[in-house]
Amino acid sequence: MAQFTRIEVAQVMKDTGIVPLFYHKDVEVSKQVLKACYDGGARLLEFTSRGDFAFEIFAALNKYAIAELPGMILGVGSVTDAASASLYMQLGANFIVTPVLREDIAIACNRRKVLWSPGCGTLTEIARAEELGCEIVKLFPGDIYGPEFINGIKGPQPWTSIMPTGGVSPTRENLKGWFDAGVTCVGLGSKLIKADANGVFDIAKIEALTRECIEIIKSLRK
């Protein structure tokens, strides 16, 4: 079961400001990347469920996090149905992220008090997600909507907490646009964690870039 409540997860998302997104079929590579993010100051990671037997990789990764990385919160993204969400929660997922708004996933997660963040693209979807108990809405794909969309949402709904995913870069200019618009946190995938042409990850670079992103966000919030 989850090690952290949905309120605890939401608070860490807000405090750190970034949620790295990552998937790899190799458990040992995944452990290295996870530790790099952790050493860089990240305290959450969204494991994107996009490969065959991904649940087995996540199970091993979550056991590693619990044993070796105190306070690291692992969740799962790209979840598209309640059965998958339930499976990952049985494996200890602390939050569930979806590309779409699915009420069956909301029910499954709420039953276990696990944070769920649905991908929404309209104010109507966002309002419905909040009615279903969503703490932080995922704006997806973020690069299609941009910070201006968030400014528009915050007008009638200043209480809405938003996490854009897609279109977020680990640069001060890009992050400033999002946080000035009022996001709670941002999801960062391949622009934070990217392999070279040979499929090798620069672990030191991932750690340094993660730390730099967190420092930029702290400075933007002052």
C-alpha cells in the first residue's frame, strides 16, 4: 500500500515544485536515475507505465526507494483504467497520474486515499475533476495550452492547483512563465532525463539539472 497520504503527496509536490517523469525497462538503470533525481533534491518521481511488464519494474523500483531513499515518493503515470491503477496501488504507488479524466480511476484512488492527477484540457474537465476530489490537476498536453491558459483558469477558479506536463523545460525562462502563471508544480520528462545516442544516461547531469531546477523554482517563489 501507499507509504504517503494524498495530502502529504500534494504538499511535497507543492514544496519541491517538480515531478520528474521517467520509464526504462532495466531496473538497475531505473535505480540510478531515481537516485540521481533524489540526490538532486527531488522527492517525487512519476514512473510512466509505457512498456511491457512495467509493473514489475515499478515494484522493484519502489522497494528500492523504500529501503534506500528515505522520503522518496514514487507514483505511476500513463494509467488509463481503474484496474491498472489498482494494480499499481497494490505495489505501493503513492499517486496515480492519468492522461485523461476517468471517474473509475478517481473512485479506485479515493477509496484508498491515494492522490490521483487526471489530464485535463478544459475548465469543465478541471471542475469535474475537483468535484471528484482531485487535489492537483494535470494540464496535458501543456505545450498546447501554455501559461496563458492557466492565467485564464485562475480567474474564475483561483483555488485550482495545476501541474502542466509537456512543454516544460528546465530553464529559468520557461519555468518563470509557468510559475508566474500560478502553477503548483511542473512535470518534467525527457528534457530533464534524456539518454544519449547510445541510450546511456548521464547520471551526474541529471542530478545537477534536477538541483538547478529546484533552486530556480525556489528563487521564483521569493
